[in-house]
Amino acid sequence: MPGNTIRLLSLDGGGVRGLSSLMILDHLMRTIDSKCPPKPCDYFDMIGGTSTGGLIAIMLGRLRMSVTECITAYTALSGKVFEKKNHRFGWKLKIQGRFDSGKLEQAVKQILRSQGFGEDELLQDAPDAPCKVFVCATSKNAGSTVCLKSYRSHGTDDLESTTIWQACRATSAATSFFEPIAFGPYDEVFVEGALGANNPIYELWDQARGVWGATEPGENPEAQLQSKLTSLVSIGTGVPPLNRVGDSLKGIFATLQKLGTETEKTAENFRRDKSSLHKQGRYYRFNVNQGLQDIGLEESKKKAEIAEATRKYILSAEMLEFGPYRTSFTLEGVPVSGKFVARPLDTAELEHHLLPQQSVSEEDGRCKVFVLHGLGGMGKTQLAVDFARRHKPTFSSVFWLDGRSEERVIQSLAKCASRIPAGQIADRSRTRNISNLVDKEDIRAAAKETLNWLALEENRDWLLVFDNVDQDPSSEEAVATGAYDVRKYIPGDQGSVLITTRLEKLAQLGTAKELKKVDKDLSKSVFKKWARWTDERMAMDDNVEELLDLLDGLPLALAQAASYLGETRSDAASYVRRYNERFKELMQSDDESAPLMDYQQRSVWTTWTISFKAIETKNKDAANLLCLWAFSTTTAFGTVCYRRPAKKPKTAVPDGFAIWRATKADEAHEGDKGDTSDKGDEGMYSIHPVVHKWMSHRQDEAQKRAFAMLAVLVVGLSVPTKGSNRDKDFGVLRNQLLPHAERCSRWLAEVSGGEDDFPLLPIQAESVSRLGFLYGAHGRLEEAERITRLALDSKKKMFGPDHMATLSAMNELGLVYEKQGRLGEAERIFRQVQEGVEEVYGAGDTTSLNATTNLAVVYEKQGRLEEAEMMFRRVQEGLRKVVGPDHIIRLNLTNNLGALYKKQGRLGEAERMLQDAREGFDKVIGPDHIMNLSTVNNLGAVYEEQGRLREAEMMYRQAREGFEKALGRNHPVVSEIGSSLHRVHLLMGCEYCARVSVGEPRAT
């Protein structure tokens, strides 16, 4: 006996149209397992049928045939049995069987023999048989339905000696088709069960309740059965013909007409009686509703028509409702708008890419990911809600996840566990009230159960919606905001995933669409629905078109304006007048040409102007901080950008704008920035991108120039240089600053007009120089050269060619040339720097020795190894006098000497040098610093030359992982080390590892 996973199958009667029910059942079994469809006797715990449905029930459940075997046997049987014999009428014009009952009996016995059974095999099965079977017949005398069963149950046992062929005859003795049959100890006469239960769903329920209902006194059998039931499937044989009975006898026609409507009435009554089963996705009714009306019960030659109509039905949405992984649909807790206006083109694109078995952009069976991104207020969530509602029958499950933070995603997944069918995950995860759980581990366990269930190979047709994934996991405030990598929560390699987000960078996760403003027709529809205006009201107001033009298709702006008009009962003219007055005040003369990219009409500036003026009135410094922010990036702005600059003296800051005042404003007036920004971790903020653009374009040219240069100053002075190498967050901080530097560089180019002699103040020149260093550290050498040249030219004009500030900028340019492979130019510059520094500080100063080291590195790259070694030795001797053995400069020199020895073939000496450098770096700056990682990479090269491939692989792998973490996976150094690792893997004969080492995608 099954436990809490009872499955039941009910089969209607229908003559030759029983082929239709078999085709539907075949599809259902393939839905469960497409590669190896289960036999119905192995999947269902009880099968009940009437008439031809009874024949099929016996073949599937008692004879344990597969659906395919049953289809073959059934089509052969119907072809033999439904051959008309001469019509015979008895006294009083009572029609007798039109078909030969003997042929039916022989056909059943033939099937028994072919399956290895005797002709007189009893219907009753072994007590431990996995599938119980019954068929319905009608007692002619009593006029009641009798269930002939393969199992023992409470009640009379006087029909236990019934054979299989007798049961088949009894359930098939249809009025006007086959003769009645008498058997049993009292020669009871039976006619077909369809007269009492052509749809045996209630009989099936009663039989199952008797077997699996109450097992203890006082228990409710109905409740017990419902608690154990996983699925109940009822399959019909199509809408029966009401005009195909060949005999004109009125009584027979009326009887068959009643049968024609009884099956669906019974199905509907049962659905209402057991509505909870239907709503929970545990009761399914399948019946071809078109195409079988003109096919009579006896028309065995119309198998092709039956098959065609059934195939069409199988492709319908109704058939998609069944499956072992189907769950109930709910959008509980989801913000659903009652005024949503359909967006057909956008919906069609979602359908094209996400609906099961309809993707053209993904291989069949692959997970289909669609990223719907765009500005806040564009309607992403409501479009996703509409899609989920519209296609809920198409997907086996629709799970809606709150994507605002990782904690919310986990909570959502845990709640979804309660909707998963019993027996498919642990009961503790299904039955717990997640909202009452305190232990986070219990919540995570339930969430993991849900993800594992979604990842099951045969669970392919679900939809997972991640809504509002708006926090950037790469930003500094990621921890505080709950940002996360959404890929961690995309299970398996099947199903459909819809992500709504403001983060354009997530577009790389799959097919993507930016949701933009709506067209004029949709704008009118949105406006009309929110304002609650009729078409006549819209037509009467001459200013509606002008208002729609002003709002320019922004759904949120349209909704706000329409709601205002609806609530205040104003007309469009008054709204336009107020809007234009504020717009005119905001936009003066030549500002009309200011571009705003996606928002060319600048139709929502008024709202932001009101907010900004409120901030400016309350705290001028906070307003200035927002203006400064406009020239940096939209996210992660705050402490990382002004911690270092704020330490500079007041006299270093131009125009009297003190950075520390902005810092103070941030600390003391966090609330003064209103709703323009969101605070993250450690004083970090993010701002709406459109507000961010507006903040820069609202300023005049003088303001723009001042704040752009201040942004360059703030970001540039935040860049950690080589003097900061001891900082354990050295690489992380530089990664955070790169987006800010990119934006500052664009503004610098705009403000300078591309002039090489653009004047910079000393502190500005230093900031620009550091931006160049930052680009160089990230392998962005063209930008590094351009920025560094600008800083060098400014320093030459301010200080002259021999000043240390100028020599420092020259040194940075030399480093850029070296990385570009322009070794001759690098050598020339380093010689000038070396001579200039030695003249200022003397040959033994660490600054001079650093300059000599740079020149030696160039010699090494030029292949002038003896000259390079001589210079390294000279530096080594000088450093012994001024710094200790564990000083970072000496350790770096040791690394350089080790690399040189490797090129000279002195592998033993090279290994010793590099090991010493590595041990020293571990103590001073830790194993993850890029200087230490460079030594590890060099050590891997030595091991490779020595043929110690396992050790070389380990070193290269450690170096690549470290550089990838510090500099990003696309940095040239990471690619170079990946090539080395690939080479080692090929030498080792590890072809798979070699593919992976150069970045070939791996299956997840």
C-alpha cells in the first residue's frame, strides 16, 4: 500500500474513441519521463474504467501493459470487434446486439494469451499487487452500478471468481452493441457500466476511500484520502455523437444521448465537489472537445481522424495542466496593479523567449533566461506579473521571488516549498510556516530544497521570476544592501527565468530587453485608466495631447499625472500650465539644447527640481555634494572617493570648496539628500541614473567646469599608488575607483576640449597623474598614456623639467611605454629620470635606486641580461645600506633578480631568490597582494622550466586566482597567466584542464 503519494486514474467509456484516451495517457506518461515513460501500473495506485475504458483499465493495470502495447492491442481489438452483423429485433422491437459478443470474448482471450496469461485468468490479483483495478458494469435487474475488482475490499465477495474476459464483457455490453452477459453464483445479468457510470470518477473516489481512507476508528475517510492524494486524473473519449446512432428506436437514442452529456456533467460536478483538489493542482480532467463529434462509438475505421483530433488537443494549453511537478499558482505578496495596460509587443518578446518548447535563442532543454531591465517606473514588474498570469497554465510552476536582497530571495524560495507536491521534498520543508521560523538555517534548508526540486532533470517547464534585482553585488555596499549574484539561485539547466532589474549589466545573463517609454496609443490607455476618464472625456479636453507629449511615454509619470487629475478633477490645461511654468523656470535660454540621452524631452525634471531645491534650502553642502556626485558614477559614491582627499590641507583645494565640508555634510546630514539616493555600506550611496544625468545637465558651463575638475581631484587623490602597497585592500580599492575614473576622464576631456596645454593646478595635476596610474594598473594603456601625458605637460609648465613632480610623471609615462612594449622610448625616459633623481637625491637614495631598477627591468626585457644583472646588483648593494632585509623594495628587487636568473637559465638560483621573496612578501603584505602574486607566477615559470609540472600548475593557478580577484578576469595579466597554465596542462596531457584554463565554458 502506498504511503502519502496516492495516484488515481479514471477512464471514460467511448467505444473506438478509447484510442483518444490512450493517446492522451501516452502523452502524460511521456510528460513524467520523456526518456523512459513509466507504465501506468507503476505510476497509478488504482485505475478504474467503464466500457472501453474498463477494457483499457484491465490491460494497463491488471495485465500490466505499457500504453504503447495497449494502443496496439486496442486498435487490433476494435478492428475485429466492431464489424457489424445483421440487425436483430426481438419481440416488441427490442434491439439486440449489433456486434458479435463472441468476437469480443475471443479478442480479449487473445490479448490474455499474448501477455502470458491463461484464457480464464481471474480478475482478482495478488494482495500485494502495486496497482488496483476495477471496472464498472450495471446489474440489469437492480439497475445499479457494480464494481468488478482485482482486489479484496469490505462488502460482498460473491464475484471473486469473475474472470478477466467476463469482466471485459460485462463492462462492454453496451445497449444496442453487445449482448448482456450473465455470470457469478447467481447468474446475475450485466449490461455495460456506462448506463450507470460512463464517467466512473465518483466510483473511483469511493473505491479509493474504502481502501485508503480511515484506518482507525473515528477517523474521517474523506479527509484521510485527501491528505494522501497526490493526483487524480480523469480522461474522457471526446464529446460523443448525438446523431450517429443508426437505429431509429426512440428509447435507444434517448439513452445514448443521455450518455453523451453525462460524462462532462459528472466531471463538472466532481470538480465543484472537490474544488480544493482542482485549485491545488491535484485533480485533472482531459477530454478532446473538438473533432470527435462525428465519430461513432463503433466506427473503427476512423482511427486516423481520432488520432488527428487528439493530437491537436494534446498541443492545447489544457493539456499543459498535468504533470508530476505542477504546483498551484499564486502571486501572494506581489505588488499587482489593477490598472495595468497590456503591452503586446513587449509581451510577445517574453513569450518568444520564455515559453516552454518555443525558444529559438536557446537549445531545447536549456535554461531560458530573459533579463528585463530599465529605469524605475517603466513597468517592469507589472509586465512580468501580466506575463505570469497570462501563461500560468503553460508553466508547470510559477515561483515569484522578491529579488531586492539575498535574504528576501531565500525567504521567497523557502515559502515556495509549501507548494511542491508531497513526497517530492522533505515534509519538514513543505509543512513549516516559514514566516514563523527564526532559525535562518531552517529557512536556507527549505530554500535549498526548492532549488534542488527545480533542478530535477525532468522538471523542465517552470517559470522563476526574480523581481527587482537592483543591487549591484560588485559595489562596495553589496553586503549592507543584501546584493547577491543572482546566478547562484538559477537552478539546473532547464526551465525559464525572468529577471526584472535596473542593472543593465545583468543583460549578459541571457536574452535581454530594455523596457523603454510607451508609444502614444499606450500612453493614452495608461492615462485614461489612471484618470478614470472615458473616451468622450478624453476627446473633449483639447490639452490632453499636449500633456501626453510633455510626459513623453514614461509610465510612472503618466500614472502620477493622471491620478492627480482624477483626484483633483482638474483638466489637462491646468496641469500643462503648471508644468510649463516650472519647466520654463528650470530651463533658461541656451539650456534648451542640453541633452539628456534617454529623456530628450526632459519631461520629469520638475519633480527632481522640487526635491533638489528642498535639499539646497536645508543644507547647501549636501546639495553641493549631489552636484559633485553628478561627475562621478551612479553607485558606490562616498567614503571611498573622499577619505584620502579630505586629509589634504585647505590651501590645496581650489575655489575655496573644502572637501571635508562635503564629508561633514555626509556625516551630519544623511537625511538631507531626500529620495535622490540610497545609503549603502560604510557611507556609500547610489543614485537613480536619470537623476544623475539631470544633476550634471542642469548646471551652467561654469558650474560644470568647477564640479568636473573637483570630481577629478577627489577621485584622483583617492587612487592608492605604489606607496600604498602595504594596504591589504590595495587591489580592491583600485577596482572600486576605476568606474569613477572613467567618468572623470570623460568630463576632463570635455572640459579641456582636448587641448594638450590645458592648465591644471598642482593638486589637479597630481590627481590626473594618479588617474593615469590607475588606468595603467588595469592594463588600459592607451588611456593611461593620454592621461599621463596631460599630467606631465602640466607639471613641466608649472615646475620645469627637473622638478621631482615632473620626474615622477615622466617615470609613470616610462612605465606605460614599458607595458606597451615601446622599450626604446621607455629606456630613454628612465635614463632621464635616473639622471634627474640622482642629481637631486644622490645615487644611494631609495628614489634613485628605484629609478635604476626600472631601467634594469627594461634592459632585461630587451635581452640585455648582463647589463640588467649588473644594475640589479648595484641596486641590491645600495639597498643593503638604507633598508632592512624585509623591506618591500628589497623584496621586489629579489623577485626581479629571480626572474632574471630564470631567463639566464640559472634555475636553481632563480628558485632560491623567488622563494626568499615570496616568504618575505607573505610576512609584509600577505599572500594576496599583487607584488606577491607576481613572485608566485615567476616561481611557476621556474618550475615549468625544471619540468616540475604539478608544482608549476599549482603556482600558476594560485597566481591567476589572485590576480583575477584583484584586477578582474579580463585583465591582460590574468590572460597571460591563463596561457601559461594552458601550456602546462598540455604538457601534462590534461586536455580537459587545458580547455578550461583558457576559459572554455564548462557545463554547470
